[in-house]
Amino acid sequence: MLDFSFSNILHSNVINFLIMVALFVYIGYKLKVGQKIEDMTSAIKNKVEESDAIKEEAKKDFQNVENSLAHIEDELDAIVKKAEDTAKSFEQRTREDLDKSVALIKQNIEKQVISEQNHVQGELMKNVASSSIEIAQRQIKSALDKDKQLHRKYIEDFINSIDKADV
């Protein structure tokens, strides 16, 4: 019959265990489990090294960003100062252009005023000359009306001057 004694069970279990171990070793050898484990270990090491490199690069990038943020206020101040300088320069150029335009307008106005003065003076001189001629004409007519001999003298002088003239 079947003997279920402890030594038989132990013997049987040890043999089964050794068979099972041998079977696992054979399957592991056929499937190249050791090589695959080494490949996986190598791939994991490579991934860990790659992630460490990425981590270091990220730390450097973070440090660069942190450094640039530390100087951002200085850069902003420089940008604002440059903008203010540009605005002042633009204002100065605009003022200079405006001053030149105002000076040119003043010069043109002065020329216009001088031209108008000359025109008015000319008109005034013409009116004065016309009035003077009219007054002189009246005085001559009055003098000729009073003295008839004077009238004849002027006619004779005029005729004598025509004779002397070369025509």
C-alpha cells in the first residue's frame, strides 16, 4: 500500500523539488533568461543614467532661469531707462523741428509784413504824389489865373525848350 510516512514524503518532495529546479534551469537556459535579465538590467541602468543626465540638465536650466530671474529687475530697469532715453531724444528732436518750423513761420511772416509795408508805402507814395500833383496843379492854375503874363512866359519857355531839343 501506500506509505505516507514522513521520510517517504520528504524523499518524494526533495526529488520533485530537484526535478522542478532542473526543469526551471533547463527552461531558463533555453529561453536565455540570464541574458534577458542582464539586458533588462543594462536597459534599466541606461534609463537611470539617462534620467540622471536629464535631471542634471534640468537643474542647470532651472539654475539659468533662476539667475535670469535674479537679474530681471536690472534688465527691466535698463529697458525702461532705454525707453525713457529714446522718448527724451524723440522729444528733443520734435522740439528742434518745432522750433525750426516756428522760426521759418516767423521769417515768412516778417517777409510778408515787409512786403505789405512796402506795398502800403508804395500806395501811400502814389497817393501823396497824386495829391501833391493835384495841389501843385491848383496852385499853378491859381497863379496863372492871377497873373496872365506868367502864363505867356511859360508858353514861351516851353517853345524855346522845344527848339533847343534835338528831335
